Amino acid sequence: MMLVSIISLFALFNPCSSFGFVNPVISHSVSVGKQQLPQNGTPPQLSRQRASSTSRLNLQIDADLITEMSNSRITFWLCFFGATGSAAVGRAAIPKTIKSIKLNQSLAGQGNSLGGEDLGLIGYPETIYREDVEKVLNNPVLIDDIVAKYPIPNRMPNMLQYESFAMANPDANPLAIRAVFDSLVVGINKNSAAPQAAQDNIIKFRTDLDALKKQNNVGKAIGIFAFFFLLSLIGGADWFAFYHGWKGWFPLWPGLSNFPASLFDGNIGVTSIPKYWMGEIPEIPL
């Protein structure tokens, strides 16, 4: 995304002369057979497909490539605003998810465990045991009372927050607290839950730990799938923006010819893009 942003800045503020060279199209060359002049002496107009220009790097730029540059510049801005606009909401979920994963990892080795049966919950750095989970579930304090007694500043009011839930269970195993809370929500980065739904689930889980296991693992699986699907969407938006920026402003750049090693090549890598930059679209030669 950073490279796409840099391309957009260059496209807005830097014509090709900004990099110390003139318009890259410096001559026109046409490969045609011998032509007869009509009786009025006017030379025939060359077909668009057979016309080409030569860049200052001695690379041929044909009419189709020039047309593609024009179309790609329009498409680039559509992709760019999509990648930085709507996708920005999705990007905000990435650090939140990473933070949640790190939180789970940090709980490993904390507190004491009562042991018991392995519940088989996925996504935790240590085994979650039955008796640890039952201790959390059997806490007699109602969820509404937890919400009222342990408010979290700058968080959505009247919602059960994970931090509040942890404070209401000070003597329980920290990973078991996290596992129970995760069973009350769907996803891998959720830290708040609706109080009434949470209370109903806790009552159900007290007599049916299989339901807790199923809800926890299914919620995790949905969250993991959603996260990677989000990454693919954002990556696709960034790629299409970069691709059309490439075809629109530096179509002769060969930096992807031997991907990924070519990106770091001093002659054709990312740092060489200014040599291939075309601030103005060349005219289609006639």
C-alpha cells in the first residue's frame, strides 16, 4: 500500500521532467512497406496498429501501449480510492487482530490451573482444562452486575468488555477466562459482547461444555477465515492499484521480470522506476 501511495503522489505532483529528463518519447519510428502517393500528393495516414514511438531508453512504445496508459491512469484512481477508502475500514481490523493474538499469547503461563479434562479448544498457547473453565462459568455474579461494576473508559457503554469479565474473575486461570469470553462472541478479535446474550450462553455452558467447545471453535474458524479473506481483498485492491499505476505511468519498467529478486535489483528494481516514469502520455504518432 505504501508503494501505491508513493505512485499516487508522483502522479499528482511530478511530471517526467521532475526526474531530470524530458518527455521520454523523443522520436517516431514506423515500420511500413513502400507506399504509393495518391494523385493529390498527400501521403496516406498510417494505421494505428503500425505506429510506434521510441523512448529515451530506446524502447519501442506502440499505439496500443499508449492507449493502455491512458486507460490505466483512469482505472488507477478508481482502484486507489477503493484501496484507501472502503478498504481503510478493513485495514483497521488488521492491527486489532494482531493485538488480540498477542494478548492470547501473553496469557500463557499466567495463573494456576486446576487441571482436569482437555477441552480441545483451538487457538490458544496452552491447553484449556475443564475445571478452569467451570470455575469461570460458576461465578455467581450476573453479567449485568459485571458491566455496571467494572466499566471500561472509552469503550462502548452497556456492553460486556473482556477486561471487565477478567476483573470479575480475579482468581481464575487467565487463559480459561479468555476462552470462556471467546465462546460468547464470534471472531478472533472481539473484546465486547451483548450482556443478555452472554448471560444466556453462560447458563447454557454450565450444563453443556460441548456447546461451549463447539461455539468457541466455530467462532474461531469463522474469525480466521474472515481475517484471511479480508487480507486477500485488501491485497487484491492494492495489487490492482499498483498494476494500473505501473501500466499508466511507467509501462516500460521491467521490475517484475524476475519477481521477487528483480524488485531489489539496482538497475531494474523499485528504485529504478523514476528512469521509466512518463509524466505525460505520449501522442500517438501518425
